[in-house]
Amino acid sequence: CSAALPPIVAHGSAALQRRVVPPVLAGEKIAALCITEPGGGSDVAALKTSAVRDGDHYVVSGEKTFITSGMRADFLTVAVRTDPANKGAGGISLLVIDGDTPGLARSELKKMGWWCSDTAHLRFDRCRVPVANLVGAEGEGFKAIMHNFNGERLTMAAMACSYGQACTEEALAWARERKTFGEPLAQRQVIRHKLVDMAARVEAARALVYDLAYREQHGLGARTDLVARTCLAKVLATQAMQFCADQAVQIMGGMGFMRGTKSERLYREAKVMMIGGGSEEIMKDLAARQFGV
Ligand SMILES: Cc1cc2nc3c(=O)[nH]c(=O)nc-3n(C[C@H](O)[C@H](O)[C@H](O)COP(=O)(O)OP(=O)(O)OC[C@H]3O[C@@H](n4cnc5c(N)ncnc54)[C@H](O)[C@@H]3O)c2cc1C
């Protein structure tokens, strides 16, 4: 729900907010954000799912994929093309589609990590959606999606710091306890250096995340600067997480490969943190554009 609700809170009608937001925040209902399509996720402006106006409804047809909580979602915040003549960002709108809408079909996808949430492929076959479910003005969806990404990316950066820390702590505890050749692993310089490298990367990433959170909270700096810093934070923090997960599994040896250790799980969670919510390559490209490169 963390990514699907903010556009409704920011741009939805009062009636839509009243119907959707309280039950999702209370944990009684689930919301999913549906942007990515089989044809691509990075190039959001190229999305194809169509919403054609028919009286006081839109008729929605198309497909979305890799949708978190898509199997169980009661409300789907869906990016659609409401203006077929406009093939770019300006033709995109956001619609809330109820999970029980006729014509919606869901299939579950199996994945490497993130097992605590389901991930779905969704098909919309002439789904009739009330115009009242439009989030914000028609054609304003792209801006709302991009704005929403900033919050999601900052959250993912903060999560990645904690995951990196969890790997570091687990590896440190193991290294203190595990003896090889008569000495604890933690006494070996090569292992000590690994642990310090892990801690250093987490601390550096966390400093960037805290600095960004402070700037966001106090409205410091131009929007372009904040967007660039968000990209840097997500890239640095998810790289730190991946490094720490890799090093932790290595320090723990065979045990690091076993189900039940945190590091084994986080090793499998690292890639989606570097792909979902805007991939590393897209983050770097976006940051470069904010810098005027
Ligand atoms: C577990 C999981 C959950 C997800 N949940 C959701 C969700 O809830 N809602 C949702 O809408 N989406 C979701 N996604 C989709 C995710 O946002 C996309 O996977 C992501 O945006 C990348 O899109 P793509 O997979 O289509 O890759 P593509 O856009 O096809 O890109 C493939 C690769 O090429 C790189 N690339 C693309 N363009 C360029 C370029 N111009 N220059 C250099 N490199 C480039 C990308 O960085 C990537 O490495 C989820 C994905 C996963 C794995």
C-alpha cells in the first residue's frame, strides 16, 4: 500500500479518499500500484494500457506485470493512457480500479525474493471503471507517478541501509563465535577488514539518506537537487546492501547459504532493491539529467 496510496491522498477526490484510504491504512484492505507493463517498466511514458471514455465510465484494456500484492489487492492504482493521440507522458492518467471489477484476471509470478508479498501479472479486458475513480486530472498521471517515485525511492534507500546493517551484525556475531584453525574468525585481519568495509558502506549510505530526509522535511534546496539526491541515495544504499549481503554470506561460509539465516534471505532480496522503483541505470541517468549533464 505504501506506493499505491500517496497519489490518491495527494490528488484523489474526497469521496475516493474516504472509500480507499482508511481501510488500507487500517490493514483491512490492500492497495497495489500498477505501472509496469510486459513491454517495459523503465520507460513509463510509453505505457500502453488504454482507458477509453464511454459515458460516465472508462473502458480499460491492457496488461500490467510484476505488480506487488497484485493477487490480493482490493484497490489497484493503475496508470492508463486516456489520450490515444498522445503517445507520451501527457496522455497518461491514474485510475483506481476495484479488485472485483469484471474483466480483471490475475496470475501469480514466482520470484527470487520478496516472498512476503505476492507479485502478479494482471490483464484488463474491457474493465468498466467509473470516471469518479480518476485520480487527479486527466493527462496529469505521469507527473503524479514521478512525484510518487521519490517517496518510494527514499523509503527503499532507508530499507536498504537497515538490510545492510542486519547482514553486518549477523556476520559479526558469527565471526566472533566461529573458530577456524583455533582462532575466532573475527581475529583474522582479512575478516575484520570485510566487516569494517560493510559497516563503512552502510554508514555512508545512511548519512546520505538522513541528509536527504532532513532536506525533504525542511524543504531545503531546489526540486531538481532533491530528485538527484534521491537517486544517489537509492543507488548508494542498495549497492551497500548488495555488498553487505554478499560479504556476510561469504563470512558465514556454508551456513550463509542455508535457509534460516538473515543474510541468505537478504542476498536474494538485493537485486529487486536495485531494480524495483526505478533501476540503478535509470536512477543514474535521472541524476545526471538533474545535474544538467
Ligand atoms: C519483485 C518486484 C516487484 C515489483 N513491483 C512493482 C509494482 O508493484 N508496481 C509496478 O508498477 N512495478 C513493479 N515492479 C516493476 C519494476 O518497477 C520494474 O521491473 C523496473 O522499473 C524495471 O522495468 P523492467 O523490468 O521492465 O526493465 P526494463 O525497463 O526492460 O529494463 C531492463 C534493464 O535495462 C536497463 N535499462 C532500461 N533503459 C535503459 C537505458 N535507457 N539505459 C541504460 N539501461 C537501461 C534497466 O535499468 C534494466 O537493468 C516490480 C518488480 C519486481 C522485480
